[in-house]
Amino acid sequence: MSTSENIYSASATVFDGECGACDAAPALGMHSHKLGPEIGRRLSRLMKERGLVDRDLGELALMSHSAIYKLRHGFGGQVGVGTIWNIAKALGVSPAWLAWSS
């Protein structure tokens, strides 16, 4: 597996109500379309604090810099569990905090 591959790729979306991941945080009742701009704000803040640009975080999270840009600017669409996991781990925060600030 190359280092540019997302090792946590998943076809299920974060808490979309149709996958096993939804069972991970039923009390939150959150769905990917409800992550909204807040995830982008948290992501931008963390990146600024750590002196990272989209390309840097993309390399750390094993994803493209354009995907990071889209997520930061509210164009993330159906954000996958693997995406949240990879970004959170690259930034040293929990996936739950990145997704919902909890």
C-alpha cells in the first residue's frame, strides 16, 4: 500500500443513518450533512495553530490537498469516516472533536 493511499477508506459516510458507524455515537444523532461549516472552522483553526497549509495536511492525512481545501470551505459533501479519522489523527485531535467539537 503506498503512503498516498487512504488506509481508512470507507464507502460509508459519517453517521449517515445507513451504516454501522451510526451506532458509534447514537446520542449525538449527527449525520454528515449536519457537520456543516463548523468542521471547516475547526479544521482551519487547527491548521493555522500548527502552521499547516492544505498540501501539508493532505500529506499527513494521506489525502489530496484539494479535498482538505473543499472540507475547510464547506464543500466536503459526504464526509467519510476514514476522512475524519485520518485528518483528526494527523492533527492530534479526536475524530469526535473534529466532527462535532465533543
